[in-house]
Amino acid sequence: MALEPGEIVLWAAIFGVLVGVVWSLKYIVILDRRIERIEDHIESILEHVKKKR
């Protein structure tokens, strides 16, 4: 079962897109975790400021 050159290019493009999506999701998850940490930190700062007043 030999693939034609056009099919090889098509499968390579599909594989490349899938790898790109997985790679992007990894960074989206990392950014989401950082944003959650920043939000928690801001909330703790606001609670601290409210206690001082």
C-alpha cells in the first residue's frame, strides 16, 4: 500500500495541525493556571486591604 505524494502531503499537514493543537492546549492550560494564581493573589490582597480599613 504505497501512498501517492499528494496523500503524503495531506497526511503530513493533518498530523502537523494535530500536533499544533496539542502544543497550543498545553500552553493554554499553563496560562490558565497562572491567571488563576494571580486572581487568588489579588483576592488575598483585597481581603488584606479590607481588614485594614
